Amino acid sequence: MTELLPLISEVGFPIIVTLYLLHRIERKLEDVIVSIKTLPDRLKG
């Protein structure tokens, strides 16, 4: 158990940061997809 705690502290933080950044990128990609889908309508008008 004592060897597991340092491993979690070393590996856990990068995993949390990675998941947070992936979540932010996913939201931004959704915005880009919506913009691309609405682009032809905006170009017509």
C-alpha cells in the first residue's frame, strides 16, 4: 500500500490534467463542427 500512494500521486495528476484538456478540446471541436455545418447557409444569405 505504501508503494501505491506515490504511484497515484505521480500518475494521477497527469491523468486529471489530460482528461480536463480533452474535455476542453471536445467542446471547442463541437463549436467548430456547428460553424462548419452552418457555413453554407451563411454564405447564401
